[in-house]
Amino acid sequence: MSRVLSTIQDSSPSGKTPPTEVGGMQETHLKTPQVSVIIPTYNRIDFIKVAVDSVFKQTLRDWELIVVDDASTDDTTDFLKEGSRWSHLRLDENKGVSFARNRGIEQARGSLICFLDSDDQWLPEKLAMQVAWMEKHPECPASYTDEIWIRNGVRVNPMNKHRKYSGQVFRNCLPLCIISPSSIMMRSEVFDEIGVFDESLPACEDYDLWLRLALRHPVHFIEEKLIVKTGGHSDQLSRKYWGMDRFRVHAMEKILKEPEISSEEKTWVLETLIEKCRILSCGYNNNSKPSDAAIYQEKGERCQIELNAISGDSGQGIQGEI
């Protein structure tokens, strides 16, 4: 594991509150916060300033902010050192967003955990509205909100496939990631049950975690648009990696091994896997990569066999050859 350089800076108005050593870190916030906000960032000096500012503008004030700098090489470190009322975790090696978020989870003290991507921002009522709902519904482990989309500086409307759902959303989470990390609020104890972000995944790590969450629990959708998602810039993971469904396939293969999964849920996963393997196989063939295409064709065929076994159908199945 990389060495983590940690600094917590004084948030008192006078700047004179003496730090106290807690857990090997300089701790100035002795009161346990209700909400822990975790921002992972890498070389996004312009975006991170806006993201941090949106946290400071929250009408609910009972929070701590943990910014995990994933070994940035721009001016991010200097900016974070100069700030106040946040924990700054500087990683000495770039390990990716899952590693960064997980280090933040390890440091979090709040009973509620939120994430904010460094290129997103929150509306001022975000935390207050979510906390109010979570307090009224202690039986629900997580909630997420609606969102505003900005692409290349222009507001755009999400397509129908990005529609949000509430309650038992496992099936709705299979085609693509419907929960934005910047919108989620989770009870801290949930991570003990479902685990944290999969650090082996370079992308779709949120999709993977939401599948594990939704398999076991309902997730409530708050219909108000409380976050602003900014897209179109070159360092987005969706632009960095071709064939994002590769990572979703891996996540679904993992979820099939979960002991909690029912036969009906397994059927939904297999049906989605068959379709995504078909798409990936076609994509690899179109890009003159027949060996990769064959891998996903074989995966799809195995999924079809397993699906047939669940349904009691010994034939080829409706999908046929992919």
C-alpha cells in the first residue's frame, strides 16, 4: 500500500485552536461529524476548487471534508495545503479513483458517507435534504438524488435510458450505472456488509459497488436535482477506455457468485450479460480484434447455457449465437 501523507488543517475562525494528535493525524475537529464527504482528485486544479466550494456552501454544516489527492502533478497539492476545514490525504503514487475513495472511507468519521467527484458540484441544499430523508427512514441504508448535466459548458437532458428508480433497483442497475457517485449518501456500516470500491477495476467501479448494494438493500431516489455533473473533458474515464461494458461484464460475473442472489436475479444478470457480450464481440470484430471478440462470444454462450439451465430449456435459447 502506498504511503499516505496526511494533513488536517485548522478550521477555527481565529486559526488558533491547537491541534490534538488522534490516530497519528493532527486533529482539530473533536466533534464527530454527521456526514463525511470524500472527494478523490487527480490533476483537476480548476475543477477541484469549484467542487470544494460547493461543499462549503452547504446549508447543513455538520460535515467533514476529506480530499484525497491521487498523486497529482499540477497545482492541486499547493491548493489543498492552503485550505481550511478539510483533511488532505496526499498519495505518493497514482492508484486510481477506487483506491483514492477507499482511503477516504478509511479516514471517515461520520455515520453518513457521501462522495463528490472532483469535476462535479453540489447545490446548497444537497446534504440537508438527504440527511433529513435518511433521518426519517433509518431502515434505508442509502439514497441518491437527481442531477443536472453539463456537457462542454451546455446543459443537456439525460436520455430515457438514464431514468432513475427508487426502492428495489437491482434490475434497473444492470444495463448501466444509474446512480452517480456524487449523488449517493450511504450509512457507514453498509461498507462493512458489502465491501468498498473494487480497486482492480479501472472504470465502472461505481457500477460494481451499486450492484452489491442494490442486491441486498433498497435505495431511495430523491427526485430533486441536487448535483451538477460536468462532462466533455478529456480526462473522463468514459473517454479514456474503449468498451466500458468490459468492466460491467466483470462486475456482473462477480455478482453471480454472491450467495444472496436469487434465481430470478440471476436470470436478470445472465440476460444482461448475454446482450453485453454480444455487443462487445461485435465491437471487437469491427475493430479487427477477432481473439478478443471470441472471448466475449464464448462468455455469452456460457451465460446462455446457464440461463437455459435455470429456465429448464435445453435448447439454444432466444439469443442464439452471438
